[in-house]
Amino acid sequence: MLYSYKQCIETYKTDYLLEKALGEKKLFKIEKSVYSDTPTCSKLAVIAFKRSDSVFTMNSAFLLSGFNS
């Protein structure tokens, strides 16, 4: 599952405890302000998380789904 920085601070309360969770591999930083409870996730999931109003169509949808045209 993906989490924003704000959600992580609500859970861990301080930057120190957030960094500690990252160090203990309880949480993984995917990119700036995007965290996950798994070490990897798809680009599609990150894009959809960051831009909840996004719509994937045609070539980008095929590419992100693994179908090459």
C-alpha cells in the first residue's frame, strides 16, 4: 500500500521515528513524499497515487499494463 508523507507522520508522529521505520525496513521510500510497506511497486500505482484524477488511455495504458504495441 502507498502512503503520503502526511499519512506517515500521522502514524509515526515524528521525522525521527519515520526515519527509524525506514531504517528498520518497516517502510520504504519510493520517491519524494511517497512511501510503501513493500520495497517495490509499479509505476502505474505511484502515478495513480500521486494524481488520483489521472486517466490512462491508449498507448500509455497498454505500456503501463505490459502490452507493447
